[in-house]
Amino acid sequence: QVHLVESGGGLVQPGGSLRLSCAASGFTFSTYYMTWYRQAPGKERELVAAISNTGTITNYPDSVKGRFTISRDNAKNTAYLQMNSLKPEDTAVYYCRRGYSSNYWGQGTQVTVSL
């Protein structure tokens, strides 16, 4: 079955960086888009990054464009989210998802940006 496991979250000061990883198994990773979402307390889950199956196409909302970079290593069945210049408003649980509309999500990893 499909498994997605995020890691790399933690507490970081404003302006700092984190790299999240999403290890995938149970499907042919290289044939699917992968996405990262986040959900802050009291807010809806929102898309923060997407990458095509080959890694040649990426998409970001304006809120993270220029600060976040999504990438993937199809040989390792892993997607990444590099987050730089982090702000307190980036605090959320971050989830990876297979594609844009599947029911396959990871369990999430907490990112807290605070002094």
C-alpha cells in the first residue's frame, strides 16, 4: 500500500531554514506529481509546492515563491521541500501528498518559526 512519511520539521528562528523530506513507497514514485501542503491552527490546508513526475515543472503560491523550493529524487523515491527565510506565519503542520487530488497523505511534520 501507499506510504508517505515526512521528516525534517522542527523549531527554527525567523530567517532560518529547514529541509523537509517525504519518503514514498507502495507506488511507482517516478510517474506521479508530488505536492506539499501546510495547515496552520484554525486555517484550511493550503498547497505550498508542487513538482511534476520528472521534476521539470514546479509551482508555488505567491506566499512562498522565492523562499521555498520543491525537488525530488526519483532514485530514492523521495520528495523534498527546502524552506528558506522562514517567517512566523510559516508555522504549520506540513504534509506531502501524492498528486493534487489523491487521498494519499503523509502524517505531517510540525514546523514552528519562533524566537
